[in-house]
Amino acid sequence: MADSVFLVFFFFFFYGFPLYKAAFSHDQAVKTFIFRVDGESKPSIFPTHYHWYSSEFADPVEILHVYDVVFHGFSATLTPDRADSILQNPSVLAVFEDHRRELHTTRSPQFLGLRNQRGLWSESDYGSDVIVGVFDTGVWPERRSFSDLNLGPVPAKWKGICETGVKFAKNNCNRKLVGARFFAKGHEAAARGAGPGIGGINETVEFRSPRDADGHGTHTASTAAGRYAFKASMSGYAAGIAKGVAPKARLAVYKVCWKNAGCFDSDILAAFDAAVADGVDVISISIGGGDGISSPYYLDPIAIGSFGAASKGVFVSASAGNDGPNGMTVTNLSPWQTSVGAGTIDRNFPADVVLGNGKRLSGVSLYSGEPLKGKMYSLVYPGKSGILAASLCMENSLDPALVKGKIVVCDRGSSPRVAKGLVVRKAGGVGMILANGISNGEGLVGDAHLIPACAVGADEGDAVKSYISSTSKPTATINFKGTVLGIKPAPVVASFSGRGPNGLNPEILKPDLIAPGVNILAAWTDAVGPTGLDSDTRKTEFNILSGTSMACPHVSGAAALLKSAHPDWSPAAIRSAMMTTASITDNRLQPMIDEATGKPSTPYDFGAGNLNLDLAMDPGLVYDITPADYVNFLCSIGYNPKIIQVITRSPETCPAKKPLPENLNYPSISALFPATSVGISTKSFIRTLTNVGPPNSVYRVRLESPAKGVKVAVKPAKLVFSEKTKKQSFVVTISADTRNIEMGESGAVFGSLSWSDGKHVVRSSIAITQIEPL
């Protein structure tokens, strides 16, 4: 672990300090560039910024978007040399190349602690005055989840529009779906520049409008704020009432992602600009870098757009990425975003593999076709031949003579899980056992397979393969058991969920928290079947998906309810309320398990814990953060005022005495000690709590000490609040004896600090690690 942390610091010190431009290729093909311009320096001769940009910097036909709400500047299609020459203008602060990003692909509201007519749902009138903006693949507006039945008028603050286009009319918006827009200019420019590779909007599979051709956006929007939909299920699985976390909140949809083509930074930034001007209260963005590397904040349009939104009071919830369970895979790292990992809920879709020797192996499946009815079939593992493509059941890799009439074992990876089943079916196979490899461990997600199929963990996969090797006539069958509720343990941290530590600034613990993200039922598009494959002609009103993409809108909906109940709370206060009340135990009252290892999980996996909405409604105390605090944080990590202005829009000055990044008033604490120090090292952290509970309150501290070799002290140990004293500060001192400290498997040790008045418990995770200095 020490080596990987060293690498991060090497990366940060060489690449993380202000570069005025991202490194451009020498290739002079036309590309899209995003320019950050000092808005104050517009010559008065020009009536608008657009007139200035199109006269002085780029031709009108080259300009894609003009930004002026969360960001000052424009995006344009130019050669790298032209972009470089524009950067020489003193009014241009920075330029970066447009990049493509990827999506982080109904009992969950109850599992969050939400009960009808009690607690958060009843007290906030279900969030009817709050508007949630969803940046995704659009929406299928006819779904029951988006009905406006019995909803009051659209909130007066809403200034957005219902943008029309292919199969999307003004009347597709209503009092529930109050607005919809689509952003395609960056996507189309990339397609023009890429030649035959990407292609523009493929109108045979896509809609040039806010209508959702993919399904992902309809799913995330209805998860955050879908209305009650009775008799909901996906082909009989997860039957019951489907509802979003904030069923009465209003939705505004911003289509920035296009089917099979990702989402471009220039379009995402334009959506941030529009959403904040439109008047949204919450932004939900289940999108992240497609390469697993996090850019510095000033080169990351999602971080820049989020800062502009947060500074105007808009809460931004972002998915933590699906590259777990390896360390340092968490994405969307800026401290002004809430980064959401994924956990399971207490519902599962079990299926059993029964082998010819009588052994039963547990797996999961959402197959809803004709069952195998207990009939035993011959079993084959094409990977026995040693050919990788055959072991993975890749297209055209299976020999029909080998698999016809048999159940086929396919290894997970390299192609979509459901696509492997189609390859098996095409070769004449009757069923599939999808086996995890070491990298996926025991992490399973249900899929709506087109043939009888069941996913099994790595251990069960090995057991099936050993059985095949041990007998000349291996046989098996698969039994599908439908939906099972009350599963224990739950929640469990999903193996795919992005993990800490934070690869940009380990002083800020990420992810912030986890929420339900495995096998989540929500609304679906009519444009594609539940698997999303072209050959899947089935239609379904609801679909079951997994990913941090599904966890993020749970937190967005929760933020809507909290904003509705506490309109004066800042985005940081809302996040603090969720984090300090999150639970770290499962439904057995044991520490939450990590699905990948079967061992107890840590704050690098779950951050503050699993979202617990009932408690978040009344957290007692919150750790608040102002935009000025974030500026100090940017100063503390070595950004100079000009670079900070790229993120913040306005010129900033840094304090004479450089602040420390760990003193940002975050609801968690991450202590970094140099691995080279000998003996006892000490660090102090300053935090300030704001009382949002009863005015006259006394809180006392309780510490869960991390481990041998570490001491944590808090002064004062008692905080007294009154009508006049709403804020109180305290100092946390952490001492680490490098000779005796025993770091865990993740390269860190963990503890916690809690303040309690007898009713409220305000808990903060503590992470302590050693780093290799340069």
C-alpha cells in the first residue's frame, strides 16, 4: 500500500500543480477544446461574451457552448495550434481538451430507514418544493414513475424549459417532470473529428431529444424521485410498489450521455450551466472518468461545474465509480461533491446450480423464461482447452459440436455478462453458469438473461470446474428461486464499489458514504430490452440494475428531502447530516462486510457508512463548509490564485500563512504520517460544529481508538451550545508511534470520533496512514 500512496504523491507533485493547459497531442486534427476566460476582462465594445469570443477567439461556426453561470468561457472545435495561440491571450486563464466520460453503470427507500408517514417522508411533504436535476441519458416520460397526479403547481423558482426534439414534445413535461434539455454539440464534434470510429447521433438507435434510448437515465431519475407505482416488477422479480426516495420532488432531466457513445465534458459543463440557471436544488451525476485516473480539479469539468453549483447552494451527488475492489479506485473526488459508493439491500434473487454429484452452489439470476424444471443436462467448460476467448464465451469462440444441448460454464470479463449467454444460445447451448474470476471475488449482480443462466462467485466457479475435471460425464441443472427478502447480512459493500484512499488529496476521505446500488428496481425505457442488447426485443416498464450509478440517485433523493425539510441548510450541511448519522453495522448489528473479501469493511470502502435517512433528518450538529473554506483548501494544496480562478470564476487571494488541507471542516478525518519518521509523530486537526438541534445542548466526546501505536485526544471534551452560541470548535490530536503501529491490509488503521448529547450521535470516521514523501 505504501508504494501505491507514494505513486499518488509522485503523480500529484509532478502533474497536480498548476498547468495552464492539458498536454495536447502534436496531431493537428480538429478537436474540441474548453477555454476558461476571465469574464471581467470583456471589452465594453462587445454587447455579450459570445460576441467577444466569436470576434476575437474563434469563428461562430467553431463555437459549441458558451458558459457563464458555473464557469466563464466557451468550447470550440479547433486545431491544437489554434488552441495554443488563443491561450496566449492574457484574458484566457486555461484550456483543456474535451474528454469522453462513462456512466457508472424497490425496497431500497424502506431499507434506508424511510417509513411511510413517519420521519423524513411525512415531515418534508415528500420534497414537493425541491427540484432534482439528473445528468444522464434522458428520460422515458410516459412511465408511471413520472406522473404528476395530485402534485401542486411547479415551484415558482423554476426557470427552465422543456426542449422539444425527436419524439419529445412540450406536453412530455408536466408538474413532475418540470424540464428537459439535451446537449449534443460536444458529442457531435467528437464524432466529426473521430472519422468512422464514433459516428454522430445514430438516429436508428438514438433520439435527438431528451428521450432516453439507453434506459440508464430513466432508471436513475426514477430512483431519486419516482412516484409511487403499484404492481411494479421486472418479469415478476422484485414485485411490489416502486417509488423513488423523494416521490414528490420535481425532476429536471439533462441528457448529456448518448447511447454507446459516453458523455463529453463540454456538454456536461453546459448542463451544469443550464441546471443552475434553471433553478435546480440538487444535481445527480452518475458519470465519471472512463480511465480510472482522476484529473486535478482545475482540469476536471465535473469538479469545476460542481464547484459553481455548490457555491450557489446546489447539492451535487456523484457516483464513486465501479472499479473496486482495488484500492484508490474512487472517483469524483472534489470535497464539494458528495461521492457515493454502493452497498447491497436485504433483497436478493437467488438461483442454485445443482451438480451431478448432488452438490448445490448458490448464485443469482433474473432469468424469467421457461425454467429447466430440475432436468439434468451435460455440463461443459470451453476454457478447459486453454483458449482464452472460449473460456470467456466471446463472439464466435464456441464450437457447436462441444456445447450443443449442454449447460456451458463461461468466465466473467471482457464482454457483457448477458452477451455471453447469447453466444452460448447461438452455439446451441441450453444454459450458462457465469463464473467470477479472482478480481470479482464473490461479488454478484443479477442479470435478466435471455437463456437459463446463473452467476456464481469465484469459489463456486472453481468448484464447478473441479467437478467437470473429476468426472467423464459431468451434469448440472439450475433452479431459479425468484425474489427473497430479509437477506442477512445487509448492507454489504459491493465488490465493484470504488474504494479509497483518495488519489488526489488523501487528506480528504473518499468515498463519503454508500447507498443501495445492487439489484435496484426502477423505471426503464421502451427503446431497448432489459439487457440493453440490440437482440433483446423484450419490453419492460421496470428494470433491475447495479452500480454506483444506482447508489448516487438515492443520495440525490435524500438530499431533496433534507433540503425540503431544512431549506436554509447548505450543501455541506446536508452532506454532513448524512455522513455523521450513517450506519456502519448491518442488519445483524455486526460490522458491515466487504463483499469482495467476506471480512469487515473499512472507511476506505464505505466512507462514513450506509445512508440512514431517518437519522439524517435530525443530526443534532453539522460540519458546515463555505465557498471561502474551499478556496482556502485549494490554496492549501498548492494552487495559485490564477488556477483557483479557473475553478471558482472570481479572482481569489490565498492567506499569507498557507492553510493545511486537513483543516477543511470535513465530517471525517484523514491523518497522513511520513513513513520515514522515527518515533512518535503528532498531527492536530481543527473542526467546527454548528448546532441545528435544540439550542441549549451539551455534547460529550466518545473516541473509538484506532489501534496499537495510535493515540487520539480531543480538546475540549465537552461542547456547550446555547441560544447565543451556535458554533463550537475543537482540536483533534492524533499521535502515531511508527515503531509500534500495525497498518491493516489497506495500508491504514481506522477509528472514529463521536459527539453525543444523549439523543444525537454525531460520528466521524478517522483514517490514519503512512506516506512516502518525495
